[in-house]
Amino acid sequence: MNNLQVSEDHVAQIFDLPNDLIINILSRLPAKSLAKCRCVSKLWSSIFRRPRFNEFFPIKSSASPRFMFTFVVEDKILFFLSPQPQDPNENSSSVASYLVGSDHHTEFTGNQELCLPINGFVCRQYQVIKYRKVVAICNPITGESLTLPKMGAQFIDARSYFGFDPINKQFKVLCLTWHNMGIHVKSEKYQVMTLGVGKVLWRTIKCRKPHYPLHDGICINGVLYYRAHDVEKGSGISIIVCFDVRSEEFKFINLDKDMLVGSSWVLINYKGKLGAVDINVNRFMLVVLEDARNHKWSKHIIYKVPDSWRELRITTPLQFVGATSTGEIVLSPAYLTDPFYVYYYNLERNTLIRVRVQGLEAFPNHRVHTFLDYVEDFNLM
């Protein structure tokens, strides 16, 4: 059969079609096929960058949220998705599928830190050389990746957080840099970058309370929360930092001395509110921020956890993934195993259900990050 040849002029005429007709055609394709389409040529890619195209493009390729698994293999970051059971039982299982374009990312050395995905985008920070960290934003569905400019300061270390302003529909990255002063930690700079508004630049903002950031953050309804040490009061004093993504203003929530002590606490979105969970072999604890203005928390403590939980904690290093919309706490192993399970803990029934995830058997013992409620999105940065 002779190869079909189409002139560039003829192809260009196809892309002169009205937006609504092109949208109608492309919306019938799954996200993976669309990702392949935009990689065909610059002309194909340009169709997805038409003005307001994302606003009118009705693609959320998966109606249901999914699990996302990401890990590093030979200096490449790989992404896998699997269906997320909404009412799991012991017979539930799921199959993870590899995402197109996921292995085309910048090489790096050292450990990577990932922020919780927002609207399909993932923010990751990784070290390339000593005292230099790089921040990159990627969409695993499209394969698009954007490496942010270097931060304009010399620093010993840095931590980045990813947030979204739902009113102005803007993504922002908050970066804190600091250095050591003898035995003390001094926060150096607070910088913000707004994405998708032309040239991306770091802007220095003010913060009235110097603090040293701890662990991961979470963005809920336009507010970015993360744990920190109050530098002025001493490294042992913990606070919750509340960064308004829209106004770029900081607020702080003081914690009682016995609250969120230790590194095992993890911040989660619990039914639309800020929550924090901690668990050990013999008990489970959940605290929920009920009133941010008055710093009021509710506490939920379960002292008799299921026997299966005790056995699991002894044999498997687990990490908190988050909470479902119905309030079930989800956990997963920190390293890939065969078989690999994700666990649902129901507080009301005090039950632990495991769901097997297949498709990851080829990568045993790799450090894995598991994310909950990932919704595929075809938007471009």
C-alpha cells in the first residue's frame, strides 16, 4: 500500500477549523491519545495552546479519582495510575498502568521531594549538586515538564510547597530557603512564583514570623498548610503555617505542647478540613482543625487497633496517603513489594481492609510515593 502523503498546507487548513468543532473531535479521545497527538509536531502542539483552549476543553479523562504511584528508576521518575476503589473489601484489586511520556524528565542526583498533586500537576524538588535544589512542575498525562528558574539566593537548604488559588485559578510555588547560624537555624528568604502568567520569576515576600519548615504541606481550599518550628521561640516549639495562596499572606496556628509532637505526624485533607494523623503499633490518633481563627481542634483516639494492624506495622514500613471523601484513612508501603497492597482504615468500624495493586511487580524494593484522588487533566502549563 502506498504511503498517504498530506501537504503541510493541507494540514494547516485542518487546524483552521473552528474551536468548537476541534474540541468536539478531540474530546472523544482518551488523555493518552491526546498526549500523543500534541507530540506529533509543533503544529499539532499549537492547537492545544490556543487562547482559552483549556477553559473550553471538557476533558477530565477519568470520571473517578485514581491512585498515582511514582518512583525513580535509573534516574528517571516514573508515574503509574490505577483505579481507586470507593467501597473496598478484601476481594478488591486494582491494576496500575504506566503513563505515556513519564520517563522523559530531567536526570538528577539525590533524593526527591514531592508535593501533593493539584489538578493533575505534580511539583517535585530534587538535588542536583550540593547546596543546589531544583524545582520542576510536570503533568504526567501530557508528559510536559517545566523546570523553574534558580532561586535568587545562596542557601544551605530549601523546601518548596505547591498551592492553587481556586478564585483566580492560579498555581503558585512557595519556596523557603535558610542557612545555619551556629547551632541555630535562620530562615533566609520566602519566595513565590506564579505559574502560567508569562515569564516565570521568583518574587520575595515578607513573613513576620521566622520559621523552619518541616515535612510536606497540603493545600486545601486555597490555603497551603505546613508544619514548622518557631525560630524565635526555639526549635522545639511547633506551629502550623497557613499561607493564603491568593493574597500571599502568612498566618500561624499555635499548637499545644502535646500536639503533633514527633516526625510521624502527617497532614491530610479530612472531609475538607485540615487534619493530622499519627499511628503506632497500639493506637491511632486523628486531630481535625475545626476552628482556624480560635485554634480549636477535635481529637479522635483509638486505643484498640485491629490485630491485623499490629501485625502489619511490625513487618511493613507504612506511610500515610490521605483520607477518602468518606473519612477512611489510606496507607501504603513505603517500598514496592510483590504483592503490593494499599490499606483502608475505617475509624468508625475500626477495620483495616487491603486492596491489591497489580502492575508494579517489575520494580521491587523501589521507594514509592502513593497519592490519593488523582484526577487526570489535559491542561498545559
